[in-house]
Amino acid sequence: MNLSKILPAHLKLQFQTVQDFLKNHTKRAYLVGGGVRDIFMKISIKDLDIEVYDIEDKYFDKLMRKLGAVGVGKSFFVYKYGDIDISLPRTEQKNGIGHQAFDVKLCKDEKEASKRRDFTMNAMMVNIFSGELLDFYNGLRSIENKTISLVDEKSFKEDSLRVLRAVQ
């Protein structure tokens, strides 16, 4: 899949800039979440999320500043470059009450990182360099069947905001 050919005009230049910037630092960077879902559902894409693997957090911070990305979730290693969120992959473990009570840890495995997503259609990943689709939880099948399926029932129950996202 050639992502730059299917992205809307307002995202193409931003995406190509990020893609060109990252290609010298990793081969494992993925478009994740709702943007991937929207591509396969053939609906309008508003923004993109990219997860970057094989880069240590301190170096990632330096790279993001060099790119001109702004940190928006420092404790989660999330940076914004225009309409693109760029982050390191992570896992979340419930540690208290409320939708912010989570221990967050960096992750090096794509399947483990995608397990933190709410629905299977949001757990798909597309490599931004090769276009390869990773679909560990059968999100494409959920889209084709027009169903909403949970990735992990336990983690879904831990975050009350996930129910609101399901309604959306």
C-alpha cells in the first residue's frame, strides 16, 4: 500500500516529511489507529498517528525537536507535527481509579503495543516505508463484517472513555 498516494492533500506533505525524516533512523514506523481504519473504510482521514520503534526515548526526543515536532504528552512520548501525532509504542496497565490511572511503559513489540487499542479495527498498523499491513486482531475482518470487536475485554473495562469512543 502506497500511503502517500491515498492520503488527503492536507496530510501528504506532512506525511512525506515525517517519512523522509524517519527513514534514516528506523525501518519500523507504523501508521496506527483511526487513520488506518479510515483508509480501509474509505472515509475521510483527519489526522494520523505514527508509532516509531527501535529508537530510545532520549534520542527520540532529540529527533522530534530536530523535526520541529512539539511534545504534547511528554510522559507518553507523544509529539505533534502538524496533523500527525508521532509517538513511541507503549503499553498501559491500570493502577488506580479513573481514566488517567495507568502505568505506561515503552514497548518494542508491535503485537503487544497494538493490544492497548480499544477495537480491532483500531489495532491495525501499516508500515510507513513498506506499506505492509499488520493486523494481529483481525481488524480488517471487523471492517468487512461491519462489526465492532474488542481487542481485549479486560483493558476495555479499565478505561471508561473507551465506551464513549465506541458510541462515536
